[in-house]
Amino acid sequence: MRHMRAVVLAAVLGGSPAGADVLGDWTDILLTASATARQPATLQTRTMAMVHVAMFDSINAVDTRYAPYKVRAIPAPGTSAEAAAAVAAHDVLVSLFPAQTASLDAALDRSLVRLTDRDIRASSLALGQRVAAAILALRAPDGSDAPNIWRAVTAAGIYIPTALPVGSTWGKVTPWILEKSDQFHPAPPPALTSAEWARDYNELKSLGAKESTTRTGAQTETALFWAVPTAGLLSGATRAMNDVAGRSLVQNARLLALTSMVQADALIAVFEAKYTYNFWRPITAIRNGDLDQNDATAPDRAWEPLVDTPMSPDYPSAHCISVAAVAAVLEKEFGAAKVRSFRLSSPGAPKATHSWGRLADFVDEVSNAGVWAGVHYRNSTAVGTAMGRKLGDYAWEKVLRPVK
């Protein structure tokens, strides 16, 4: 598995906002901890949401500008928002990754090294610990630890591949913001006898093949760039957008919390849909193109995708719902027409740097990447994107609203 930690190279404009270090430092720490523990994408989004929400509620308690997510607190005068946020992040991560306690304790010591006032240190510790405990208790019964009980279709004595799919129970995890996981449940994928299915099939068969002669070098690079879990890349995009003079610590903490929660809910919603429809992946469909009763879909028994196929059903695209949900929140915060340029690197294409000046282009790139990688049909990316936009817009209006 490629390393899950994404690196924000730079933002083209702007300086460092107040308090950027505590949010950025502990985001990097949580990504490293998650990668060390080899968390799958589902659990990684849960970890990120727990940490960022705990940090937000701690900071917002000191500088109350928004409705809290979980914890309403009145800290002692002088309490450090930065220190409380670091303590909250630390305590969440220690609970999730007890084997990494020593390194996490060392990271907290670095965060608090300049906080020498005994009373301020005590009140900051108390606030961070209280918030972390509340978030941990809130998410403990969310169903994220349900066993994988998926059963393959087979007959007694017949060998089939033995790897278990991922996310088979994730659609039943308690959402962070959505009222229920199927709130934006999509319509079924195209009928296999339809012209739309044939168009998607043949586009992907050509552009997504490992040995494609129609995919360009730039398209290959883009496919590989996004062939990694999105949580690190999307937190990087949010941090790059936050990195502008004049933004407050609590503003930036709120945006990180919102974008992390919509990522978490995106995977809950998309796996609910994936396992409802159980739609075949391109490598299965193209090798069995003679089974769909569509004369326009010729099979290729040796076809392989550019990128290894994820172990879950195709429809809809998880990458697309996640990216579109985050982009919808960022559009609400910064405006939809044109945003300050930002750029990212990815472990999927270590020599590449991609940049965007419009969030629509950011979303479109991910949609194309799924097709060029050979892992998602065009309709799957379009439907995932539409679900993500609905989720992001809903989240913006639902939680962490400004205090009037």
C-alpha cells in the first residue's frame, strides 16, 4: 500500500495565519500515526474527523464564534486555545493508537514546551482532556469496529479468490452530520443493455487499460496522483486554502473539522450505496463483456487496469464523493468562481506537483483520474460527485454555524 500521508508543498498566495502550527502539526502527526497503524481509508477518515473536531471544540471554547459540535465549555481565563487543541488531539490519538503513546507524548511535550505558566497549563490540559474524552465517548458506539462478515458467492468445494472486500459494513457506521447513511442514496447504475453503459465501458476499456495506447502521459500521471487514499490530500487542500493572512485560529479549526467530517460521512454514504448495488468493477466487466447482453461491449479476456482495482464494488466513486464534498465546503467558505491557487504533491506520483485555481477543476481532475486509472466508469464518477456536492452543502448549513 502506498504511504497515506500527503504533503502540501505550498500555497501560491498568502502568509501563515495565526495558530497555523498547532493545526498543521497535529494533522501531520495524525496522518503519520494512521499510516504507521496501516489504517484503511475508512478508519483514517474517522481518525481525522475525531482529531479535528476535538481540536475545533477546544479552540472554539476559548474563542467562541461558532456552535460547538459536541462540547460546550467555559474555560478558565487565560486558557490557551493552542495548548488545549494539542492536548485534545494527543488524547484522541493515544486512545486510538496506544502502541504509539511514547511518540505522541513526545509530540505533546514539544507543543507545550513554551507554556510555562502553571495555571494556564493546568486549565489548557483540563479543557483538552475534557473535549477529547467527550469525542471518544461519542464515537465509541458508532459501529466502526463491526466485523467483516461478507460472504462470497460460491458452491461447496469450489475455489474462489479469498481476499475480503473492504467497507462491507461501513455503510452502517453512525454518520457525523448526515441523519442517516442513505440520505443521498443514488439511483441505480445504468442498465447493462443501455447505450450509456456501452459508452462508459468502451471509454474505460480504452483509456483505463494498463497498456493503453490512447491515454496520454499527463493522464497517466493524474491517474497515479490520485491512486491513494484521499484523506491526506484533502486535508492538505484545506490547509493550503486556510493559509492566508487575516484568518483566525478558530476559523481554520472550524474548516478543518467540517472538511474532515464530510470526508468521513462521504465514505459512510458511498459504502452504503456500493454494497446496495454491488456493481461490477471494470476488470470484471471487461473480461466478461459477453455476459451483459449488449452487442456494443466486446470482451477482452486479458484486460487489466492501470491501477490495481480497490476491493469494493464500483458504484459510486468514493474518491469523487469525498473530493466533491470537501470542495463544496471550501466553495461556501471562499467562493465558487475562483479561489486562491493552491498546489499539492502526492505519494502516488512523487515527482509531480498539481495546482488548481478553481475548485471545479480540482473536482474534475479526480473524476477523470478514476476513468484513466481503469477503476471507475464515467457514470460512477459523475454520481459520486453529485452525492458529494449535496453532502457538502448540507453539512455547511447543518453544523458548526456562526453564533449570532
